[in-house]
Amino acid sequence: AVTESSFTDISPHFNYSAFQTPSATIPPTTGGAVLPPEDVSNLDYRGKRLYEVSLDAMGQLRETVFWPDGWTTESEKEGVKVFSRAQRKMPNKIFLSESNFFCSLDDLYDVLYRQISGAVSWNKGIVELEEVERLNSRMDIIYSVGVDGAGGLIKSREFLTLRYWAKERDMYFIVNRDIDDPVKPVSKAYVRGCNGPCGYVFFPDLDGSVKLTYVVNCDLKLPFVPAKVINSSMIEVIQDFHLSLRKRVDEHLELKRRKNTIGS
């Protein structure tokens, strides 16, 4: 059976007069969040259930990103801002980070979603990643294993994640949510962590760049490790992610430039 983790859900039914992040306000967009009816009808019962989970997670990700209250600045360096906020009835903090990329929306989508199989080569936070099942053009299930952290005090955790993407006019959403599904049983080698609704939201910024907002909502199942140690390690991983992604996007753009030069 497909079940969600024990994360406490915040209501996804929130009315927005404007989309706000902790450091910016942008106008709202509409449409594009749901699958075309024919794509939904082609899903089996399990697929439709996972689609419902995806839409719920997207609503919660949207609320997290565009609700500006309650955030504390944790770090700001090299163009990467990291914020955190406590969660009700949850031991872990939720982290929101922002940085800007001088590329197109589609280029960033290509690197973060379409080229996911190559993420191990540039993302320092993971040691293993595979797409275990593609449900349709907008949904898939990925399995990943994170690196050790805090000098080995935080051991690697595995994750089984449902991904869903949507585009609303000039804004992309790539939504992640952990699931319990027999497609990938829990490994004996790792403890399985949990991802609450999280992922990426990116849109054009005022200076012509693309602003990426990255939400991490992760329970590593470490009851005996001090929260301060976990939070410090998470901030470091998030910072490294943005910087590594910046390099990967530059490589992606250079490869495109070379192909266009050869083609001309």
C-alpha cells in the first residue's frame, strides 16, 4: 500500500494575494499545476493515489516557499541565503535557501529534473541515485543515498522519493515527497530517512536571472544526535548544493554552446 510518512501536514488550502519568499515578493501565477485529464485517466489506482500525494505536496511546498513569516537567517555567503523555521510537532527544522542563476528556466529544469541520473557526478550530498520507476512525463520515483555528515557522526541515510514537476506560466515547481512503496524495499545497509513536502521553485528575478528557492524538509531519524549538530550539517550541505549546482549549470550551458557552434 502507498502511504505517506508521519510528517505533520500543514493545510495546502491557502489563498495568496501575492507570492512572497523571505527576501522577495513576486506576482502570482495561475494554471499548469495539474495533469491534463487524459494523463490522469491513463494512471492505474496506485498512480492516481501517487498523483494525489504529489498535488498535496505541491500545495504544501507552495505554502512553505511563499509564506514569509517565521524564518530565521542561518547563513548568507557566496550568493546563497539559508533560512530555517521550526515545525509544529516535529523535531527537525525546515530549511529554505535561495540563490540566483544566469540561465533560462528551461536550463535549470533540465539540470534539476531531466538530468537527475547524472546528479551523483556534481551533487556532493549524495553517493547513490537512481530512477526506479517513471510513472509518466511528470512523475517518477527515485532512490537516493546521502553522504555521511558531521565528521561521520551523521551516517548515510537512504530515501525513496516521489517527484512531480509543474510549470505555472513563468514558474517551475519540482516537488519531492517521501513514500513507502514496495517498488524499493528498505535496504538492510541504511536507515531510511523521511522527506516531508520539499523541492525546488524557480522563477525570473528582477535582474534577469533565475531565482532558485530550495526547500529541505528532512527527518534523518537521529534521535540521539543533538539538533544543533544536525542543523549545522544541513546548512553546510545546502550551501554546497547551491555552489555545486552553479558549476553544473555553467557546464550545461557550455556544452550547449559547443553543440550550437558545431551545428552552425
